[in-house]
Amino acid sequence: MLFLPSTTRSTLRRMALGLGLLGLLCAGPVQAVAGTTSADPPVAPGAVTATAATAVPRPAHTVVVVLENKDRTSVIGSTAAPYLNDLAQRGANMSQSYGVTHPSQPNYVALFSGGQQGVTTNTCRDLGDRPNLGSQLEAAGHSFYGFADSMPRAGYTGCVSGRYQRKHNPWVDFSNLRPGVNQPFTAFPTDYTTLPTVSFITPDMCHDMHDCSVAAGDAWLKQNLDAYARWAMTHNSLLVVTFDENAGGSVNKIATLLVGQMVRPGLYGESMSHYTLLRTLEDAYGLAPLGQAATVGPLRSIWTTSPTPVTGVTNGTFESRLSGWAASGSTMSSTNYSHAGVRSGRAGATTATTGDSILSQTLTVPAGRTRLNVWWQGRCTDAVDKAWATVIVRRNSSGTTSTLLPRTCVRTGSWRKVSVAVTAGHSYTVRLVNHDDGVASTPNRTYFDDVTLS
């Protein structure tokens, strides 16, 4: 496999950019590509035409890792996935991310090409020369490689080999991609400056959590991608970790994390799917959206170039229900208990839940404010080593965290206040957390109210 030296690649990029600009000056307006369903005909090859720039920044390198078949709550907040939860703190933790369908293969095809292309099973398929993200990037003068864990050799087209399965490797299905873009993960470079513009990584059937535990996949990800994740934070690059689908059911909520120099850390409630992620990558590199990606917008709220977070706390009284708060797990607006007014925010439930339920908000401290305050009231029927409430505030400029409320389990009691010093002009993310171990006889919930700056 050949990776060009950085100097050569820089020269080629400048040449491609110059030719691309000349083409845009000579060409007419670009038309958006209509959305497709799995029964639609292939999108026209003209879909590779560049579109106008958007608010999405352009990373020098993007690496996308796709894991397998886990509910978001089985990963985010789980003690079995310490590394993924560390990434969630370092980057954008998307609380409303969804797979497209079941089973696995059509999700991979949808993410890579903007539609399921008639694929409804995990049987090997050849999809011909239909446009896809890889062909778009190559046609626009960028580069693409896919790295498949446990694949026996470069260019391999077989359906199964040990723990490798082609159903998780969509780039091999398209004839308009060179066989050389299909690489085993052993070819993933350690000199990240030699990475292609966009790389996809699919771990094998154990390391992707399909056949092995969440802990096994989490450990593999840390061992093999943490060095890149840290490098991306200082080299204008991006790591995306997502899942193909959840463990089953119609909701199909999954974990998706984005980490990089251009990403503002926080928990985000911006709704997204595989088509949203594809559209985001296409907008980043000036590519026309393919298929269903044309029917959605890119991610907009997570970038450091996006409008700065709201100054002050939004709906800290919860009188507007959960407006302004990103929610994950079991959360709701409650009128049963309130510190002031008629509503509070509840994390957890009256029946047992499993893992963390979180209300989160990212804010900028206005001038004249020096403390962040949170009122809380517990309804914990367990022991603190199994269920708890906690309040954590992260200073996003430095990555440091403060625990306002250490893990606490109280059955009854009055409203209590916790607070922390903050600095005007700086961005913070506040996380109001309720943890429950899922035992039916000991449910845990916590009420939060009057999150204020003083």
C-alpha cells in the first residue's frame, strides 16, 4: 500500500484545488440530489459535484470507526466502557443519534452511500458503480481508504475470513473504488500525517462488540485509536465513533461521539442519523449530498466555529420543561417536586432504570457571575455503591472537571444546594446525573431545579 509523502500530497491538493475552482467558475449552478429510499434507482453520477461551503469545518484528516449492535445506554454511562466515556467527555457526545434500520449491512451501506441500495440482509452484495463517499472524495481530489480489522489481505473480496465479515465493509461492494483502498487494519499508519483525507475503520466481530463484550471493544478502541484521538486534538483532525444499530427494536438509538480540534466538547441534543453523519462529511469536503443525505442537514452545533453557547443558563428553572437541556437515559419534566415554581427536571424514574440518566447543558458565564448553583433532591432506595446522584461541571477551555455533588444516595429530605466557582467568559458544561443499577426493587431518581449563575 502506498501513502504519498506529506509534501507531495500538499502539492497535489493545491493543484486539485486550483482545478476545482476553475471548474466552478466555468460551470453552472449545482442542483441538489433528490433523496432516495432502498427501492429507488441509483443516484446519478453527477452527485460528486462540489457544493457551496457550509458552516462545517474541514478537518485535515477524518477517521470514522463503526462499532456494533449496542444500545446507547449500554455504552454511555457504563462502567464496561471507560474509554468511550472518556472520549464522550473530550468531545461531542450526541444524545439523539439513531441507526437507520436493522440488520447491520444496510446501515453500513446507508452511511457510505446515502441509501440502503436495496440491501435488506447481511448477504454479500455487489453494488456496482453507484456513487458513494469514497468515489466522491477521489473524484474531488481527496483520498479515501477503508481499514478492516482481521481482513486477511489488501483487496480481499471474500465474505467471511475468521472474525472478518464483509457485511461490515461497505467500500468493497462498489466497483468504482480501486481495490487498493480496501486495506486490512494492520496497514493503518502510525504516522498520522500520511493518513488519507477520510478513513473508515471496521473492527472485527469481536473488537466491534458484536460477538464479544463491550469491555473488549472498548479496550481495543483505546489500544488502537487513542493515539490518533489525542493527535487529532492538536492537528486539525477528527475522530468519529459510532454504531451501526442498537441491540434491536424500532427506536434504534445509538452512541455517536466526535473528537477533534474543531469540536466543542459537550452533550448535544441535536438529532442525527447515519445520513446526518454522511452529510456532515460531504459538507466538510465540499461534496454534493448523496441520496437521503440530501434530505437532512449536517451537524451544526458542535463545532468551535459554530455560534458560541448561550450566555447564562437556559431554562435553569425547568419551567419550560426540558427546553435547553440535552437529555439521555430516563429523564422528564416533573411537577411532583420543585424548589421554586411548579416544575423541576427529573433524572431516573419511579421504576428501575439501568445506567446513567443525564440532563446536560453547555453555557458561557456572563460578566459579573462567579458561581454556578444547582438545587437537588434525592429519592434513592438503594446503597450508594449501586445507585446515586451526582453533579459534575466541566470547564471546556481546560478540560478540568469539578464534582459539585459527590455520589450520594438519600431516600428523603429537603432541597439542597451545591455550587462551584466559575469564570466569566468561559464555557462550561453542567451534567446532572442519576445512576441506577436496574434492580426492580430499588429504583432511583433525582430531582434538579434552579440551576443559576450568581
